[in-house]
Amino acid sequence: MGANRTTRIQKRRIFPLPVRLYLVQSGRVARTPHFNLTEVKDVAASPDAILLSKTRARVFFATPRLAAEAAIRMLRELTESAFVETKFQNPDICDVYAYQATPPITAMVAGAEMACRAWYVKFTLLPEHVLLVSFHPLEQPIRTARGKKVTP
Amino acid sequence: MKKLRCAQCGKGTIRPVASPGRREWYKTMEVEVPADFAIPTCDRCGEEWLSVRQSQALDGVLETGYTAELVRLASQQLAKLAGAAVEQKRIEHLLGLSQGYLSHVKAGRHAPSPMLVAELVLLAKDPERRLKELEAFWKRRAA
């Protein structure tokens, strides 16, 4: 019952900030990622471990190599403070982060190169792989679990 | 690579697929992926998953295809311009290229830049008018 309630709350991010902060403080939404970030980084250290999806990651870069390099950098620099939420993407569990790249990473948006600072990251962890389901410039403002607003 | 479940659709299995007709965006255009290059692909939704090592390998084969395509496009545009009785050295002069450069491009000895291909495409659309515009532009700068 409790778990179902949490799931429902996590899926519907419709609450205004004070309510969401209350939900976070009362433990109804996860404040910490589902996957331990250190573990994710350990798995991602192998060159064959990170798998990038084409439609939600690779297409946002001029070449596959640039996409891979950006993914390595992002996973190296990612911190728990950028964690947004855990999503239940049937049947997988994915952690979502709002990654802020300094210096910005060049992305291909609508056929043009753009230096993008804010990135949407969604991944799931398997025993030997990090499946990067989404890695693209942030499309709309997003708030981290700690309450920081990140804008595109 | 072990068989993995696709995280995009949650149902399919990711298996290496090598087939003709796949295209990948590379720098300025879509380039055909060689038929024998295996890409881990979901057997249900078709999502392609590449590791870092595979991305680097794909980059290598796409660069070859990209360069070949640039040479082909440049030669095609130069043939159009030649068909319109435009002298190659006149184009080279107006585009600030060294004399004979376009012959090297046509012969495949030099890989043209995408910018040069784009310029040739624009010139070949309406050669006389575009070349006159360019000549007038450079003359104005000189005056």
C-alpha cells in the first residue's frame, strides 16, 4: 500500500514545491537515487559497459564518438545532488538526473550545433551495464530531489 | 555481449544485427552504415544500443562513408557546373582555392570540406547568376 502510494506520487509530479518538499521530508518520495552512484560509476568504468540508446541519446550528437565521450564525462561528473527522481519504466527502474555540464557540451538540436549546459539523464543499472536510456539537452525546467530548479 | 532486455520498450531482447539499409547521422548528413557492421538492436522496438568501443568503431566506418559521399557530391556538382560551361579555374578563383584544387577533389585525391560541397551546390543551382554575384561581391570589397 505504502509502496503503491510512493509510486503514484513519483509518477505524477504535479505538486507545488511546498507540497513536494513536505512529501520529500516525510519520505513519500525518494530523496536518494535507487542505484548507488558509486556503483554506477564503477560499472561504467569499462568501455563496453555504457550502452547508449540511439533515439534518446545518440541522435543529439554530431557523431557516435562524441556521444560516447560526452556520456563518459557525464557519468564521471554526475553527483547525487543532481538526482531528480526514480522512474518505474516497466519493468525497469531508472534514475533520472539533471546534469549541469561546465563547460557546456555541444549538442545537435534541430540540425544545428548548440552548447548545452543542462542535460536530462535517465539510466538503469544492470550487473555489467549502464543502459543510458536518455541523455539529451533538457527540454523543460526540472527540479532536483533537493529542490534546486534546473532550467534548459 | 550477453543478451540484454531493451530498457526502451522493456520487452525486446538486444542482439547484434548486421543488415543493409541502416543510416546514421554523421556530422552534416545521414550516412549508410556498412551492411556487415553489427549494431546491438532490440528485436521488438528496433532501438539501437552502442557501447563506447562500438561508438568509436562506428565513427571510423562512418567517416570513410562520409568522405566518400562528400567526394561524390562535389564531383556531381562540378559536373553540373562543367555542363553549364563554367571554367573550373574561375570557380577556384572566386572561392579562394588554389589552382587545380578542384581537379584533385574530382579525382578523389583531396576530401572536400562540407562547406566547399555546400558552396558548389549553391553555385550549381544557377551558375551564371551566382558567379556574377560572387564576382560583384569581391569587386566591391576591392573598391
